[in-house]
Amino acid sequence: MAARFVTVDRDTPMLLPPSLQDWVPEDHLVHFIIDAVEPLDLRHARVNERGSGSEQYPPATMLALLVYSYATGTFASRRIEQSTFDNVAVRYLCADTHPDHDTICEFRRQNRALLADAFAQILELAARSKQLQVGNITVAIDGTKILANASRHSAVSYERAGEQLHQVELEIEQLLAKAEAADSTPLQDGLTINDELARRQSRKAALAKARAEMEARAYAKAQAERTQKHPEQEGPPPPPPPAPTDQYNFTDPESRIMPAGGKGRFEQAYNAQAAVEIESRLIVGQHVTQDTNDKHQLVPTVAAIAPVVATVKEVLIDSGFVTEAAITQLEHDQTGRPTGLTVLAAVKREHHGRTVAQLEARPDPSPPPDDAPFLQRLAHRTATRSGRARYKQRQQTVEPVFGIIKAALGFRRFLLRGLAKVSLEWALVCSAYNLKRLHNLKTVIQPA
């Protein structure tokens, strides 16, 4: 008996036009994102109110397109534009229209307020749908390095910038002397003295700007440290010289050289912070900093938590966030009264695995006296059985979230440049993650 095959006919036109909805399953992520974005208040969207020029794409469509693209690992505006042609779900989202990459990039770049507000509104949606607890929540906080849209090889140190500046000045003097002496020695084909002078003068200005920026950073850092340690002192401190190894990146000057996991491994990056609610594993607070470590990020990250969660009962952090000043500020108001918030932290780095002694049952240690050193009192919180159980939830929540963002979504590098712009892109990433998480939780969207 002859084999039977399905008839594949690409030439006969369809009798009736197809419905795009029939090409996307009912439980597809794209339906959920469209339904979640449509009711959002998008008054912050930048639109041409005059109505002149070409027709505009609705802000809800553009926001849904960006969120869906980031949730499925497509970040570049040209690739998003291409997906409106060759991705059935995106084609359905855009109703068979095709925003070009300039429109997509401009919408993303100009709508910082919209993206920040959308992040908060998505959390309100989660709270209405009973997926996010409101009041007395526990959050785990951590930071992760996200690569900047710049190579560390386009950076220069303060010392090296000084050496290059001196060399460029010498070359400018030589070229000027050659021009004044009407030196007839020919240059290589296609080169002129005027062009070479302009090139070096431009390089000189860039190097001078880099050194001035590094000097300004060093002064601001010294002033902040002086204010923190000696607030009673008045008057500006003398400007300290930058460290010879301080870096400036010509492609993205606001990014920083940061340690990247291994010994001696550094990358041009930003430090992205997230506060994750431990039950839902939703990101409830986020911001981006230029600091290379998390030492001063506890208070700013707690402050970035969306108001919809109301009150935070417990904050879980690793040893990199621990400072007495920050924890005291969170746990006590200005009058010294307890705020009701408790911080659980690892006082020192713990080795992976446990010794035999740690496996053995042992009674909880006695609490230290009230006048014991701060770190001793803090360490006791995670030395008890209940404290260890609660603190263990930190690595089970916030670290997997970063793993999903980097490995599953594929977001490892910012596309935009500058702290303000990468902050809006991080808000977009966190919104995309939250909506994908809500979709996986089978959330039923409740009207406002």
C-alpha cells in the first residue's frame, strides 16, 4: 500500500481571509500581555498631541510590543521590527501592522516615566489578582552586574589618560612646527596636516574631558564620605586626586568597570538591583546604580519598592549589603522607635555545603546582651533555627530571578547608554519578567 502524506499546497489562495486569532493558542503569553497592558493608565506616554505628521501607533500597542519582545528574548529594535513580519504572535499583537525600528527605539527611549509607572501598575494588577500579598511582606534583595553597551577596551585610566594627553600635545606641537616651517616632507597618501591636527585636537579634548570627569568623581566621593563620617565639619574639602586606576569609558561614560564574578575578571557594566517578594517571586522594587558593590544599596532598594505592597515586614540580604548605618535606618525611625521592619543578613560569606558539625542537632544560642556589638546581634538572628529557615529563602528567590532574566530571557547587556536610559530599560525588563511570571501562575486579570 502506498504511503499517504498530508497535502501541502502553498499556491491555492484561501477562500476566506484567515483570522490571526486562530493562529495563536488561547493560553499564549501574547494574549495575556495584551489583556494586561490594555487597561493600564498610559497618560505618561509621549505622543504628538497636535496630530500632525504621520499617524502614530497607540501607546498600548507599542508598550505591549516592547514587553512581549523583552519577555521572549528579543531586545534590539531592528529585530523587534523584523518579528512583526515573521513571528505570528507579534504579528497578531500588532494587528498585521509593522512599526519600524526607529519608532520602536524612540518610544523606548522617550518613555521613562511611562515604563516606571507601568511597572507599578503591573504590581497593582498582581495584587488585585491575589498573586501578590499586600502588607507585611518579606522581600529578598540582591544586585547583579548587567553589561553596558560599551566595551571595557574603550575605557582609559586616569594615569594612562595623562600619558596620552602629554603624547598628543607633543604631536600637535610637531605638526604645528611642520606647518609653520612649510616642511616639504610629504605625508602618506590621503593625509594632510590640517586633518591630522584636527584629529589630535579632538583626541586632546576627549582626554581632557575624561580626566576632568574622573577628578569630579573623586571630589564627589571624598565629599560624601566626609559628610557621612564628619557631618559637623563645614566648608568644601580639598579636591583629592583620582586613583591612577580610576576609569573613564568613551562610549558610555556613565558605566563603570565592575568585578564580573571571577578573580581578576572585570567588565564594563551597571549594577542592577531588585527586591523580590518571596512568595510570588515577583520583582516589587528595582533600580540601577553605578556603584561597583552593594554596600550602599540597601536603603535605596527598599525605598524603590512599589507603594502597592504597603508595608515590608522582613528584608533578606547577603553580607555585601551589611552596614550598621543602613540597617539601623531601616529598623528605626528618626525618633529611634522601631519601624516594625527586620533585616536578616549573613554577617560573613558562607562556604557552600555544610560540615558534619553543622548537620548535628543543636539548641539555639542564647541571645546576646543589648549592649553587644552590632554584628554579634545581627549574626544571632540567623543563628537560630527559625532565623536560618527564613534567611534560606533569600537564595531561593532573588538569585533564581536573576538567572531567569539572564539565561531564560537572555538579557545580559543593556542596549541603551547612560544611567537614566539603562534605568528605564531595567524597569522594562522587570515588567516583562513580572508579566511572564504572572502568566505562568495562571493569573486571571481582575478589572481595576
